[in-house]
Amino acid sequence: AMSENTIAIPASQITDFCSAVTTCIGNNHNFTANIGNGVATTYAITHNLGTRDVMVQAYRNSSPYDSVELTVERTSTSVVTLETVSPLTTDEVRVMITEIL
């Protein structure tokens, strides 16, 4: 669990702060996957972020790279279930799942 802590670090001790924060957030609070197999209209995506407080976005993997509307169910704290109206072609859609802190 996260809690608020006060820390004091002299500016002379900090190097490459933005890169370190970006790496930490990018590696620990986001998940991506491609979906589509030409048959299914429902996809269970295991993100393992440990919370239902996630934002789900999807876009087409080829031109025009537009957003795709999906029904999103936060099935558990580790899984979202996505539903489409019709089957997607193989890896047609890129799904981005971000933990909301």
C-alpha cells in the first residue's frame, strides 16, 4: 500500500531523476497487449496491477490508428474483460491499461 512520506534530498544528490521516475512508473503501473484472433468477441486480459482502479484505452494497430470502443469490465484486481461487437482480426487492437494512483 502507498502512504505519504516526507523525504529531504539535497539537489546535489539527484541525477537523472526524470528517467528514474519514468522507468519506475512505466514498469510498475502500466500494461499493454494486442487483442484479436479473428473469432472471439471477448478477451480476458491479465494485467496484475492489483487494483480495479485502472484506465483502459484501445486503438487500432494499423492506419488510421484510431481509438476503438470496447466494453470494459474490471473482472478482478488483476484482470479486465473486454468485449467487442464483432470479432477483431489477429492483433488488430492495442490495449493500454494504466493504474490510477
